[in-house]
Amino acid sequence: MNRVLATLATIVATTLAAALARAVGVDFEIPDGGETISLAGFAVVTGFFAVVGIVIAVALRRWSARPAERFVWTAVSLTAISLVPPFLVGANTATIVALVGLHLLAAAVMIPALARSLH
């Protein structure tokens, strides 16, 4: 899967999963910010960070002797860090669980696709 298709697949998967979560009652309200995350917001943020992943992959391909290995290590570390903020914003349990799941879903789609592109 090329990088653009991986990005689109990640955006679609994450946005559809967020829509499904919303349909079963997850409100995605972030009390500390006073907002509710929109489906468009999920798509935009997912796309942005997918592009960040692509930039990291391209840089590692250019400057690393083992780009795939380094990319996976870096991406998994960044994914782990991304799991922290949902716990810090004062959201309810359903929103926290859904946000963590969405982060993991995006990583599960994007990381293997980019790692394969580095072999």
C-alpha cells in the first residue's frame, strides 16, 4: 500500500470508528476545552499525523541504515505517548476508551504500511 493510500485508509478507518462510537453513545466531549470533537476533526487530525509519520519515514529512509526498524520503534513510541492526553483532559470513561482505541486503530493501519514501504 503506498503512502497516500495508507493515509486515506487510516483517515477513513478512524473517522468511521469515531462515527460508530458516537452512534453507540460516546459523546467525545472534552470538558477541559469545552468542546466536542467532530468527525471532521478526527479526519483532519488523523491526516495531519499520518503526514507526520510519512515525513519521519522518508527522513529515516534517507538517513538511517535500518529505516524500517527505526521507524517502527519511533512510531510505536510516539503512539504510546499519544495515549496519555485522553486521560488528562477530564473526559468521561467512554470518551477516553474511544480515543485510546482510535489512536491504536490509526497506528495499526499506518505503522505497518509505512514500515513495509521502507523495506
